[in-house]
Amino acid sequence: MIHIIKQEIPIEDSLRKKLEFICQFNKVKPTFINGSIRKIDKSNLHFIEPHRVIKVLLFLYLIILLIFILEI
């Protein structure tokens, strides 16, 4: 039988503070979801799920896209 072990990784405080400052500046309330590591027991297979920030990434993506378009 395969056993999958899920281990949650907390977001570092310095990264969280920087993202909260960016969100506060843009008047957006962020939602943080911690990443995780999933391991298959008795093997060397691992899957790393990254941290997610909801509502911020789309806004920052649009800002970067606008800057890129204006430079051309």
C-alpha cells in the first residue's frame, strides 16, 4: 500500500510582511495559503506545492503587463 505523507510549510514572516505591505498599498486584502511537501513513503518521490496568495497575483500581473506594454 502506498502512503502519502503531507507536510505543510509555513510562509516566512519577512515574505508575509512584504506581501501584506504591497497589498495594503494597493488596497487589496490578501489570502495566504501555505505550501506543502508531499512524499511517497519508501521512495524518493516528492512533490512541492508552492505558497499561494489570492487576489494579489492577478493585480500584480496586470501592473507588470501594463508596464511592459507602455515601454514598447
